[in-house]
Amino acid sequence: MKAAKSNLETTIKNNKKKLQEQYNTLQMEKDKNTRLDGRIKELEDSCSVLKEREEEYSSKIKKLDDRIIELTKAKALVSITADASSPSNQNSLMKQLSDLQIEYTATSNNYKNVQEDLNAMKKKKKK
């Protein structure tokens, strides 16, 4: 009887130890899942910000595209007008053409920078 009681106590003790180990393992998994949930939330927020920036840059690119078209048309018009104008007007028109070329170059460079930023964000978003 004493031996059976001792065996039963040992079995209970072993079962308690196993249950405590299982509980500890589950607690560690729960903590890990909580951290992962936090990281997922951070990534979702980051993705949302990137999407907003992508829309912003897409809008800027559209505006810059439109401006480049306007400048290209103006450049062509000034060039045609300069050819047809009297010599006294040619200097003024050439100055306008030069100013438009400078603005065109600046806008084109700005467009390239925005396009590069957008591409970088898209790559970052994919990662």
C-alpha cells in the first residue's frame, strides 16, 4: 500500500512537472505571437505610409509630365517664332528660349528625382 501511494505521488509529481513545462512552452509561444503581432502592425503601418507616398509621388510625376509637355510646346513655339521674327525681336525671343530651356532642364531633373524616389519606395515596399 505504501509503495502504491509512493508510486502515485511520483506519478502526480511527474505529471505536474510535465504540465508546468507545457504551460511554460505555451507562455513563450504566446509572448512570441504577441511580439509578432506588434511587428505585423508596424509593417502594415509602414506599408500604408509607403502607399500614401507612392500616391503623392505619382501625382507629382503627373504634374511634372504635364509641365514638361507645356515647356516642350513653348520651346517649339519660341523656336518657330524666333525664326520668323525680325532681327530686333530675335534677341528677346532667344532669351525667352534660353529661360524656357533652363526651366525645362530643372523640371526634367526634378521629374527624374521624383521618379527615382518612387522606384526606391516601390522596391522598399516589395521587401
